[in-house]
Amino acid sequence: MNILKGNAQDADTRGTGWFVGFGDWTVLPGSDLLHVPKDQPLAGLCIKWYDHPESQESGPKPVSEGRTISILVSDGCFEVDFSTDPDFHPDAGVERVVLRRQGDFVAWGEGIYHRWRCAERTKVLTVRWGEAAARREEGGRADGAGEVAPSAAGRRS
């Protein structure tokens, strides 16, 4: 499974603070999950800030597309399980990542199922994105113009 965990405060960003992006330091041994080439168009950028109450659980999630990173932005404890099996059968392999310290993060690529549980109240920032080329292959527009998120359909500002 294409999963990377770490802490943003501990990342060697060469003094910039940018731990996801196009800098050479975002290319880590064995993983390109945090690297986005400067000239690569992206599609489907989604950002979620959530104050999770203690004991909250996610329930079933669809298989991941593109890349996702969840970052703990407050004190607390947030557990994320990953599997290639939608039922999380132990024989299929389940990996648990526990985010405990501010800045702890987990990033994952496409084709992975995940579920989460908030063991202690905490705030989590999650960012999800895909490559524009993949969006074009699906028949959508590379720039995302004209698309409306299903949850936003029918809502007025």
C-alpha cells in the first residue's frame, strides 16, 4: 500500500515549511506522495477542516482516488486504518496509523480503502487532489470548470 506517515514539524523542508509541493526535498526515498511537479496540472482539489468529537468513527469509505493527506492540527488522537480490502479482512492486510502530536500526518495514494476513528477530540485538516490528466481520461475537463461537487448541488450561496 502506498502510505507515508510523519510529522510536518520534523520534516526537512530546508527552512521553507513546505512539506508538500514541488521542492526537491518533497521527494522522499520510496515515496512521491508529497511531491507535485511544478508543471503538473491538478484537478479535484478538496480541503476539509474538521473538529472531531471523541469516539467518532467514519464508517465505510469508497476506494481512494488521487492522493490524500490528513494532518493533525491540534492535540488529540486520531486513528486511520488502511487496507486493499473494502471489508478490512485481517488476511488482506490492515495497517493502522495513529496521529497523536500536532503536525503528525498520513498520506496515501489511490486504490486504498480507509476508515478512521477519533480516540480523543481533535482537529484534522485533510487535503485531497488528483492529476488533471486522469480527469481528462475520464471525460471531464482538466481545469474542473463546470463541475459541481455532489454535496454542493442544489445549494445556493
